[in-house]
Amino acid sequence: MMVAGFIFGLDIMVRPLAGLLKIFARSSGQGAQPETSGGEMPKLPPMLTSTPHVLRSDRPSGPLQATVMRAELAAIIDRKTVTDGSHETAIPRLALGRASQMQKPVHTVHEPAFCVLAQGSKRVLLGDEVYVYDSNQYLVVSQNLPVSGQVIDASPEAPYLGLRLSFDVKDIAALGLELKLGQQAQRRTSERGIFTGELSTTLLDPLLRLVKLLDAPEDVAALAPLITREILYRLLKSPDGWRLAQMALVDSHSQRIAHAINLLTQRFQEPLRVEDIADAVHMSVSSLHQHFKAVTAMSPLQFQKQIRLQESRRIMISEHVDAATAGHRVGYESQSQFNREYSRFFGLPPARDVKRLRELQLGGRPND
């Protein structure tokens, strides 16, 4: 329908344009000849022999173009996500999301990713900091970070519709090297491993092409890597692109913090000392504290505690173990300390919190 409409509109525009060109030809010195008896048009001035740019484009320009592209993206995600939740796709590292109502905060360790909303809005918390974005912005998480996310604008009539494209550090490193972003990134101090930016048409265009590949599975293997690379290129060239470049820059502070994050994530059950973490990533204790907090908005031990609590919650829900067992498995030696920190972090004691979550999974209404 869109193509047919465009062709029809083009025909309407070209007919009056032909008359306009005849007038222009008569007014320029070389075009004073009338039409020949065979009905042929006189030769046009060279400057008008090509189709104007406005006639070659099937999308409006500027803010209207972005609105049209967002609507097109929302329509595709709506069609591909029949039920609420996160949906993996045939395109590597691309997931689509849908929610028909506002949600309670969901705690998770967010992997490095580029997140876009085609419809709705979302609130993301990192420590005490709040990041809110909608269809006009994107969210980038450049490190593995313990965050909580909450859909704050959604309804059955206008559901939350979004996508997540996870990063491959090797791809970012290769692109950063090609673009020679190393020196620019090295000159910067460590910054938050999460940020928002304006979702421009230069990003929407490759995003649309990537999502449209879901309707052409035979093209995914050949085209998806190229389009993903283009998206990363656009992000690296954005005003905050140096933050991504730092993530993959060899021996940068951000990369050392990434190593510290990986260490804490993999060995969160162990009673790690900050001195041991600093030695492992070749930093002083004071430098580790400074740069770790700059990237994650928390100290290394606070980071470890959040990882422990999130994992204990997952264990209780998926493996049906009690709070004492879960607390012990994630590294807590004191049951009372585990209960106290769990209640402070999630807002409810372990048993009541897990009961509420299971009721939500079953589609019931929680009593709390």
C-alpha cells in the first residue's frame, strides 16, 4: 500500500511539473520553441533534466521522518511479539520486548547492549541514579551492570514495544581501531557505563533494515552482520561514542573495570577482598574505587552484594529452594544478614517476595 500510494502521488506531482517546465523553458532563452506538431516536449535546460530530490524519497524529512520510522518500527515489533515478555529472534543478539501494562521493577545484571523503544517508556535504576527514556531516545549499557528496569508507560491499546541489541566487544574493538578512536577515548576519564542519547534517523534507518530481516530469514546470515556493524558505527560516531570505545580499548581504565566486573560476577560467592581485586586488574585500591564507582555508581563490595541478592532470588524462584539455602549458596554466612539485606534491596522478606513473584508468573494477583 505504501509503494502504491507513493507511485500514485508521484504521478500527480509530475504532471503539473511538466507544465511548469514548459513555462520555464519559454522564459529561458533557449526554450522559446513551442511544442512540435508531434506533441513532443521541447528540450529542457540541463539543470532540470534530473528528477528533483524530493521526488526520489518515499519518506518525509526531519522530525516527521523520525516519527514515521518509529511508527514503522513499532508496527513490526507489534506484529512479531504476540505475547508480553522478551522474545529472542533469528537475528543473533537481537531481542524484542512487549508489555501491555506498567510493571514492577525487574532486577537483572544487564549485559552490554543498545536498547530502543518504538513505543512506551521505561525507567532504569543504577544504584541511586535514575535513567528514563522513551521512543525519542536510546539507552546504551556499556558494561555488565546490576540494574532494575521498570516499564512505566504501557497499556493493551498502546503496549510498550522495544528491542535490545547486545554488543560484541570484539566488534567494537575492531571498529574503534578502524575509526582511530583510541586516542580520543584515552583522553577521557572513566564515566558511567550507562547513558542515553537522541534516537536520530541515522540510527533508525539501519535499525529498521535490521528488524525487517525477520521477514527475510534467507538474508539474515549475509546482511545482519553488516547492518549490526553499521549500527555500532553510528553509535561510535555519536557524541558519547567514546564511552563504547573505552570499553574495548586495551589497558584503559574502563577495560580494567570491565575485568573487575567480570571477576566479581564470576566469583561473587567468594569472600573477595578489594585488595585482591585491585591486584588482579593491576590498579591501586584507591584507583579501583575511584574508577569502579565512576562506571558503576557503586563500590566493588556493593556491586558484589547486588549480584548475590539477584542470584539468590533467581535460585529461590527457579530451583524452589528456601531462603536459608539460597543465602548460603550465594555466599552469606549469616542468615539474619541475608534476610535483612534482601528485604532492604527488594522491599520484602525473601519468602514473601518469592511468593508474590510466583503469583505474578501464574497470572494471579499478589496479596502483598
